[in-house]
Amino acid sequence: MLLKSLRLKNVRSYSDARIDFPLGSTLLSGDIGSGKSTLLIAIDFALFGIRRGEITGPDLLRHGCETGEIELEFLSDGREINVKRVLKKRKDSINQEPGYLSVNGYRNELTPTELTAKILDLIGYPQEMLRKNRPIFRYTVYTPQEEMKQIIENEGRLETLRKIFDVDKYGTIKSNVSLLLSAAREEKKSLEGYTKDLEIRKEELLEKEDKVKKISSELENQSIIMKKIENEIIIKRNETEKARKDVDNFASIRKDIETKEKEKSARKKRRERNAAEIKEMEERAASRKGSLEKYSAVRKPDMDPDQIKAAIESGEKEKSGVVYEKSRAQAHAENLKRIHERGICEVCGQPVHDKESFAASIQLNSRLAAELSEKEEAVAEKIASLRKKQMDAKDYLYAIERRYSLEQEINEIEKRRGMLSSENAECDKEIAILERDIGSLESRASESGKYEKILRDAEKRFDEINAMYITEQRKHASMETELRETAGRIAKIREEIEEKKKAFQKIEMLNEMMNWLGNHFTALMDSMEKNVMLAIQREFDGCFQKWFSLLMSDALAVRIDEQFTPIIEQNGYETEYRNLSGGEKTSVALAYRLALNRVINDMIHSIKTKDLLILDEPTDGFSTEQLDRIREVLNELKLKQVVIVSHEPKIDTYVDNVIRIYKEDHTSRIAA
């Protein structure tokens, strides 16, 4: 893994800055508090994100800002990788937001956890780092300044190293073995309880198998009995069916008798209806003949209807003329009377001179009116006589029509009476035939009782044998059910016996497994753990002594004990770490740090960060002589990229590149 560039936006003292990392050794130089260590923390965050107790959102986000960004570009295993993480302030917390990861130009938007998982895969770190605190990066590539000396003094140092080298897996294995043994003992106990009745089940199996044989034998005998009964049923059924057919034949005869009785009754009823209708016809014919005689007595008038009508019209006309003349004569007489009585004419107003002449005129007109009245009465009598003749002519015409109608009706009555008489004669013949047939059928039906008794006896025998068959059938079904249930129970017992045999085999396997795990495997894990730790300790001790000898004079000697505690000797006597000077403490810590880096890189082959080392203030308290030894250390490291953070001016001369960091207006800047 090699760093290429780092971009920070609103991160701690940085507003917006970018730094490019060259190959070789590079010094990040600047005053205390200028922001050098922030760059290293930003690299750590870009790779692994927020980690509880190590890197938090408030540690990174610049005060007064809502969002912050860190973008790191690096090479790993020949691939160009660019990762970006984002911080965002939300109410009372600062959290990570989704970022992105670009590999050889292929970019993916990912959640913080997904980013970390992808990064671990790209740099060859185990995925367990997502779930467990395995600080490989902190002890191989970058250790913050404040943590440089902690591993020397920390009481949990051995556990930390066990995590780094994955040696704690042996302890985990032994814990898991203990859990496995406990579970195996519980399972064995359960299996022993399950198998304790195996012999009882075997005895039960033998008993059930004997029972199956017995039931099977009984079923064979039962089948023979049922076959005989079935044959008997067939015989009885045939006898019953024959008897039923015979009885059905008599039922058919009775049905024929019933049908013929109904036909006979119908014929009698028809004959009675016909006789009643004939009587009614005779009465109607006598009545119609009496009416016919009455209408035959009507005489023909001496004038035809048209002549009578013309005479009436002429008389009416004559009567109208007489009435008119009478009215005129009466009116003239009345007018003359009024003039005669007044003596003056109402029209001309002249006086009447000849009263006698007026009186004669009045008498003449009155006599004329009287004569006309008599004539009117004579004409009226004539008209009345004509109208009577007209009525007589109408009566004659009606009598003719009625006589014709009566003659037709009498003919129809006589015709209908003759037809009904013929029909009654036919009914008498049919009734005689039906009575003869009924007598013959009743004679045959008198024998039905004998056949009905035969049918009843046959049905009784059939019901008895059928009931016997049903009883045997139920018995047979019961035995079959018992056989099935017993066979099912046998199958279950056999299955249970097989399961219990398997359980016995599993108990034996568990015994072997518990013996091997308890007496051999655990001891093997102890031995492997001890040998692995011893191999690590030996290599670690060699590297530690090598790096310390490069940093310090021969006045001090160091070594690593079995607990990975640095043992310091001065003039042949052991001395405590806390009694060393500041430069000596830093030398011990740096040598320990470099030895740890070398051993991790050598023993954990999958990691891809072996070409990179980041040192944060590695020379704190160093003397001038010790500072001069840093050049030799850098040469001995033989790494492609080393990044050093230091405010020691002298180190500028030992490195290939210098990047200066300064602060201006409370904002860190990178010198061009």
C-alpha cells in the first residue's frame, strides 16, 4: 500500500487542503499544533471510519461546520483506489454519511460499514476487524503519538499482541471446545435417557410381530368364510329376484284390473251423462215444436211492406197539408174576430163599415177549420191502420225467421240425440267387454298370495344371510384395522429401535470425541499456542534488540521476556522502564514499535501495507546523537514509503522529501 494524496474539507484545523505523498521518506514538518498529526488521523479515518474510543465525529469535524469530507487516494496491489468519507452534524451528534469507493475508476456509493469492509479486503486485512478490535493497522503502519509508549507500560499488552497475531484464536478454540464438551455431555445424557428402554422396545417388537402372524392367519380363515357367504348371497339374491318378478307380474295384473275398472267407470259415467243429455234434448225438442206451431199460425198480410211504407208516407204528407190549412183558417177567423170586436183594422187603422160581412167571413173560416179538423182525424185513423199493418208484416217476417231457426234447432237436437243414443249403445258393448276382462284378471290375481309368501320367505332368507355377511365383514375390517395398526406400530418400533441404535452409535462417537477433545486436542492447542507465541517472541526479541542497538549506545541492553515485556539492563543490572530518561524511553518504544512492525509484516502474509510506515513524533526527547541514528534506521527500514511527523529541524536532512505545515488565522495550511 502506498499513499498518493489526501484531501481534507472542514476537518479539525483544516478548511480545505490537499497534500500529495511522494515515494521514499517524507517529513511532515511544522510547529507544535500546526496540524501535522491531523493528517495522520485523517488517513486512519479515511480507511476505517469512526471507531468508538479511538476516532469520533466530534474529534474530526471543524468547529462551526455542518459537514466535513476526507478523501484519500492510494495504491494497493497495483490498483488505484480512491475513498471518500463524509461527516454530517445532526442536532446533538456528528455521524458518518454514505461515501464512495473508486477502484481503477469504477466508483460505488457505499455505507460507512460497506466502505470499511471493502477497504479491509483491498489491503488484505481480516474481515474480523469489522467486529473485533484487532489493531493491526495501529501497530504495523501508524501509531498515534500518545499511544507510542502505551504498549510498553500497558498491563493488557500480552492480550493486545495475542489479538494482533491472531493467537487468541487458540483460547477461543479452547473455549469453544469447552462449550462443545459441555454440549456433548448434555447430548450424551439425553441420548442415554432416550436409549434406556431399547430392550423393552425389542421385546415389544417380537410381541407385535407374533400378533401380526396370528391376525394374518385369522384373516385367511375369515376370507374363506366370507367367500362362502358371498356365494350363498348370490344364490339367495337370485331366488329373491325371481320371486319378486313373479309378484311384480301379479302387481301388473292388479294394475290392469284397476285400469279396466277405471275405464268401466268412465264408460258408465259417460252413458249416464249421455242419457241425461238425451232427456234434456227431448224436452228441448218438444218445447221447440210447440213454438214452431205458434209461429206457423201467423198469417201473411194483404199488402207487402214496401206498399205499406209508401201509403204511410203519403198519409203523413196529406195530414201535414190538412194541418197547415186548418191552422191558416183558424188564424184568419181569430184575426177577423179581433177586428170585428174592436171595429178598427190593426194594419191600416180603418174602421169596419160592414160588420155583417165580417161576421159572415168569420163564420165561413170557422166552418172551414172544423171541416179540416175532421179531415185530419180521418187521415190519422188511416195512418194508424197502415202502421198496424206494418207491424203485422214485421211479425210475419219474424215468424218466418223464427220458424226456420226452430226447424234447424229441432233437426240438430234430433241429430245429437241419435248420436248420443249410438254412443250409449257402444258404451254398453265396451262395458260388457271390460267386465268380462276384469273377471278373467281377478281369477288370475287370486293366486298372488302364494307368490307373495314365496317372496317374503326369500327376502327373509336373503336378509339373514346378508346380515351374517355384514357381521363377518365388520369382523374382517376390524381385524384388518388391527393388522394395519399393529403393522404401523411395528414400523414405528423398528424406526425407534434404529434411532436408538444410532443413538448408541452416537454415544460411542461422543465418548470418542470427548476423550479426544478433552485429553488430546486441548493439550495440542496449548502446545501450539505456546510454540507460536515462542516463535513470535524469539523473532520479536531479535528485531527489538536490533532496532534498539541502532538507536542507543552499548550502555543499555534490552530483550523481550515470555510476556513480551521489554527487559532493560544497564551495566549488568535490570532497571525499570519508568526510571529511564525521556530519550531512552522513546528509543525503547520506537524499537518495540519497529520490531512489532517487522514481525507483523513477516508473519501475517495477507496484509498489503508492508511498504508503508507512518511515524508520529518518533524522536521525542532524543539527544543529538540519537537523532543522528535516525538516518541509519530509515536506511535499514528499506520501505518504499515512510511518513514521519516531527518538529525536529534536524530530521529534514535525513529524509527524501519535506512537506511543511503551518497555521494561519487558526487554519492549517500546506506550504507549496
